[in-house]
Amino acid sequence: EFTTIVVFLMGRVVASLNIHSVNDAVSVDKVVQWSDIKASQVSSNGGHLVVPQGETWYLDESMEVETLKVWGQLKWNTSKKGLEIRTGYLLVEKGGYFQLGTVGQPMTNQA
């Protein structure tokens, strides 16, 4: 069981903490916006990207990469129109999570 705390600043996610209660231990996930890391990720990895376990990436701009593996979490910003993921393949590994909307915030925009 865990609790998620999301911090917004001027309509933008600036931090998200997933607090897990396991024998009084607490783990915190690193959260980043795709727009903040895309240049460094694409250039340093040759277009083969991995969302690491323990990280949450928010897709707030379109993504074009050769391959994409998700060990952590990849969450789509459902408030932005026209977002796209262009890739040779997208693989969500065991323990990974890809969220394209929720019951409370469904994906209604054209992508």
C-alpha cells in the first residue's frame, strides 16, 4: 500500500512522492518532465531510451525515439492536445507502468 503526493506549481507538476509503507521503510520515486530531460536523454542514449525503475516521466511534449523500455512509470499529460510517441517499439517491462489517462482524468484529446 502506498500514498502518492503530487506537488503542482503554476499548473505544472514539480514533484511527486510515492511513499510506500513496508516494515516502516519509505521509498521515494524521482519524477521528471520529458521536456526537461529529452535533449540529454536522446543524445546520450542514441535514441534508445529506458525509463528506469524508481523514476516517473511525465510526457508533456511529443517523443520521437528509436526504442522505449519502461521499467519505472511513464505518464501521459492528458491536458495537452496533439502529443505523440513515435518509436520502433514501446515495451513496458515487468513492474513498469504506462498511464494514458485515468478514470478521473481520461484521455479525451486527439493524440
